[in-house]
Amino acid sequence: MTATKNRQRAGPVIDPDAQYTAPMVGRALGIKPDTWWGYVSRGRAPEPDDREPLTGTAWWYGRTVIAYQDGRKGQGWRKGVPGGHADRRAAERGSEAS
């Protein structure tokens, strides 16, 4: 058994003030854009913050994506099990701030 089983994937840093299209959100979260749109259509992810006036391309502010990611239960989450993904992310952010 390898030690990499529980290693987290390091994704790109999300700028809270930048605008992200669905493909950009997908790359940041490690999912496909179609998966992101599926989450949005089922109400599991936030609606776009706005759309480009000429093209209609949907986009989200980085802060919206960060808020979604922080509240995301993620793969392996089980109801009633303490120390879930959101708890771990909050602890990691607290340790980065010091």
C-alpha cells in the first residue's frame, strides 16, 4: 500500500476578484466543465454571477467559487462523520494564515 492514498490534489490558486468561466472553474476544482454545469443545473453549485453581454458566456467571481468549494462536501463525505472535508479545509486555511 502506498502513502499517496490520502494525499490531496493541489489545485490552482483562485483569485477572489477574478471572473471564471465554467472551463476555468472546472480546472480549478479538478472536474470537467460539464460536471460543473450539472451541479449548477441541479442546484448543487451557485448560479453564474453574470454573463458576458455580447457572447452570453456565464462567469462566476472567484469568491463565489471559493465559497462553494469551502462548503462542498466532496467525495467520500458521510453524514454524521466528524472531521469532514469542510472542517479540514478550514483548518488548513487557518494554518496558512499564521
